[in-house]
Amino acid sequence: MKNRVKELRLAAGMTQQQLAELVHVSSRTIISLEKGQYNPSLLLAYRLALIFSTTVEELYCLQENKEEEDRRYEEWE
């Protein structure tokens, strides 16, 4: 799943380990999230959004995904 975790973490000057400790997961989980290889639980997504003062939708680019899905749906009609 496309996300902005790495971008926001770097902007905040945090290491993967520091972020992992803040959200109570392993650094391996953060690495996987940043690579788009792990879909977070709702609780983890919410915690990350709070830390970065954003919304889950913004953090995981959900609005962009919705717009892309809408375009594909229109093409099928």
C-alpha cells in the first residue's frame, strides 16, 4: 500500500527505531511499512497519523487511490 511514512519520518528527523518505539512495533515493521510490504492494522495507522499530525487518508494516500479507482470504474461503464 502506498504511504508517506518514510517521507514524514525523515522530515521529523526520526530513525526507524525511534518511530517503532513510539508506535510500539518492531523496527522491522516500520521497514516493511515504508517499502509498502506490510498493511498496518487500523490502530497502527491511527497511531502513525497522530504522530505525524495528519490523517490516515493523507498518510496512506487513500484519496489518491480512491480517485484512481473512480477513474477505472468510469472506464468500465
